[in-house]
Amino acid sequence: MLHQQSEPSQLLMLSNAELQRTDVALLNLLAARGLPGAERLDIERCLRTLDSWAEAVRRYVTDSYHEFRRNTSSYFHHEGFFLFLSMVTLLKHPRGMAARYQPTAIDSSDFSDSRDDFLHGVLTRKLGTCASLPVIFVAIGRRLGWPMHLAVAKRHVLCQWVHDGSRRNLEGSCPGGGDTYPDEHYYRWPAPLTRDELASGRYLRPLNAAESLALFLETRGHCLVDNGRFDEAHEAYAAAYRLAPNWSQYDGHLSSLKVHEALWQRGSRGGAVTQA
């Protein structure tokens, strides 16, 4: 049975059905345990904060829903986009939760501080990145019964609203509020996707629970790499591969790991290369 004191290794003991029933926020927080920046990680407190934020979002969207009924065209006639946009507006607004993108992470591939890229950083410092902000959006959305999922572009994580066989990309990590873009936008941004990468089935589709956890474990690996903990990084990447062998870019991570280990031994550090 998974609980708040579980170790990251115990995540691998869950079946797909158990993973599907587990709070995505808890999976993310457990994947951060033991990392630099998570020394004082209080998972129970983080989850209580998340629940309170979800309740605030519920009240906000209830009070503002008349705006959607009044002008649905402003929201592409899509209720899910309106709800997502309302949530992001409240979470980012200075009079709301005031969560924002970590300024030191812009144009950076430094994963050394887990608070930048895992949920506890958003919940305690109100700072995050595209590795953590979409997780909080999905975690809150699911608390409210919304059909939200994580998805990846190349070197980027986003959200998707999936309902009745259709899906809509939801973007909330960029400066400003929320937005929605077609798949073609992510063919070029933030890094171009090759034809083979598009055909791989990895990108721009909703991740299942095992793939979401694999994403968190890959991020764990990146943090360990940037702190010179290479054996543990290898374990994290291998765990991600065991969870989602058709999704994880295990070979690429191992190649990157060897490069960074060699740089570390020569006294030259470089940020871990995310393969998302």
C-alpha cells in the first residue's frame, strides 16, 4: 500500500491499476523524496495545500461560469478550455496563489534543485517550471473531476483535456495566463520534432499513469545527474524504463549520463539534458 512515507523505489511495486487510482500529485512528491531541495519535504502538508487550492479554484470557476455562458466564442466554444483558463488565472494572479515560472530556469537546463521541477516547489515557494506547473494543473483539475492529463512535446510538458474521443492542448507554463495551441505549434516549439519522433507515439498524446510516473522518475534522474549522484540517476532512469519501456528514452538518458559523468570527473559541470 502506497502512503506518504513510501520510498521512491516502492512506486515500482504498484500495478497499472493501482497507479491509475493514485493521486498524480502523490506520485510526483514521492518521486522527489531524497533529492536536493527536498530535504524538508512534507508530503502531507503539500497535499493539504493542494486541496485548499483546488477548493479555491472550485469556488472561482463557479462564480465566473456566467462568463463562459455569456461569451462561449471567446473560449473556442470549449468548456474545458474555459475551466483551465480560469484555474490558471487564479493560480497565477497576484491576488490568488501568485504561482509563477521560476525566473532562473528560463533558458536553462539546470535540474540541480528539485524545487524547480517537482510539485513541492510550486506549493511552498510558488515557483515552478514546465516540469512542475502542468502537474499542479492536472492534480487540481482531477480533484475537481476534470478529464485532464499530462502530455509532452520535445523538452516540454503540457496538459491535455481529453473527453469524448477528442483532446485539446492546454498551455499554462508560459508567462501570462493560459492558452491553447494545435499540435502543429509543438512540432516547432520549444524544439523541432523530427518525422521519426512524431511517428514514435511519444509526443502530444495523454500520458497514462505509468508514463506520468516515468516522466517524474526521469526528472528525478536529471536532478541526480546535476548533483553528481550518477548511480542513483541510473536507477531512476532504469525505473522509468521498467514502468514505460515503449515511452521512456532510456538509451538517450544513459548516453547523456555517461557524458555528464565524464564532465563531472574533469571538474566541468553541465545541466542534464532533458529528453522530454
